[in-house]
Amino acid sequence: MAVRGSDSGGIGPRVRAARERLRWSREALAFHAGISWSAVAQVESGRRTNLRPSTLAALARALGVSIDFLVDGTPPPTRMLEHAAFPYRTDDQFQGAMGAFLAGGLERSEATLAITTESNVELLREHLGRDARRVEFRDANAFYRTPIAALDGFRAFLGAALERGTPWARVVAEPVWAGRTAAEVRVWSQYESLFNLVFAASPLTAVCPYDERSVPAGIVSYSHRTHPNELGEAGISQNPHYGDPAQLALEPVGLTFRDGERPRG
């Protein structure tokens, strides 16, 4: 099924504008998109307006824009990312909820990743049994070295999954709070908010567990502002306390601790 540009400007001018923004020739775009130079020329000149979805996808990937932008000049209409907070208080609660979450992804042939503590990895392996071999496990302390390293790690995992043809990915992403200074806690809380902007259009479901036995109440409470979703007994749902990530990324994080309360190791 071919797709035609829906507005008067057409696909051609947007392809040309995006190409020129990258300072590419038509030959360069053809190379990066894996299509012929003549096809690029026909699209940009308006001689070819009915494009196959595969051609649109190739052009969008090469140019770093969305298919929606090429078709009608608009940004993607809906958020694909699900990013949920999951406070828990017992090992059984973590094992049951996160084990079921990963098992559901395996049933749907989704790419699965679990970033958590060594002890929680063992709980997940026990729950999943032989299926644990199909999950990628990462140590949280190594993964969350810096916010940039963490974002790069998620991009690499998701990019590899999509390149393999996996339609969706799901992640257990347990943040590290133990040993953080107050300043570091603020940075990592803002990172959780920025995550929503970076991966907004990604086919990704990420659940962030918060161990209420060791994570201060202020951090757990603030997590409800940085996660658009929450995981409960009924599954993943909308979080009514979610805050605008653009605003949260720019404002000081109002985290306070009771006397003697700090993230514990």
C-alpha cells in the first residue's frame, strides 16, 4: 500500500529540506536510505508522490525524522513510551510483579532487559526458570554510572532490538540510590524525567522499581512526578501525579530528607 502526502506541500519539499539540513547530496541520501538516486530525485521533484511504507521508513531513518513529518509535516501524534514507577516492600512483591512483567514480554517475543541488583537478578532467574536465558541481565551499579551512560545504554539496547526486527522492548530498570549525595539524587531524579523526552516515540515499556525498605520516602514520592505511568495490581496505568518533563528538567528538584535519612547501601 502506497502513502501519499496529505498536505499541499507534499513529501518532496520536506525530504529535500531534511536532506539539506544534513548537507547531503541526493547521492548521499540514496546511499544512507538504501534506495536509488533516481527515486530520491523523483520524490523531491514531486514526480513520485505515492511511496511504499518501506521507502518512507528508509527515508525517515536516514534523515532522522518521523514518518509523520514526511507525510504531512506533523510530529508523531501519540506517545509510544510507557515509563512506570513500581514501589515495593518485599522480595516476594518484586519477584512476582517483575517476573510476570518480563514473562509477558517473552510471550510476545519482545526484547527484554533487567537492570537491577545482584540479589534481585537471582529472584528473577528463579521466577523465570529456563526462560531467564532469553532475558539480558545487567548490574545496576555498572549500568547507572552516569545519566549519559545510562541513556546510551538504553539507546544501544533498543537500537539492537529494532535492528533484529523485534517490534517492542520492555525493561526492568531499577535506579541506584544507595550512596548518592543529595546533589546526585537531584541529578538522577531529573534524569528519570528526561527519559520521557528522549524515548517518547520509542516502542518501549520500562518499569522502574523503588525498594521502599532502602530508598528514602522523598525519592519514592518524587518518582510519581517523573513517571507518566505506575504499575499496580491491575497492571500499568496512567499516573495522575505525573509532571511535565520539560518543566521538571529545568526546575530545582525539591527533595528533602528526614533527619538521618539517606539512600542506604
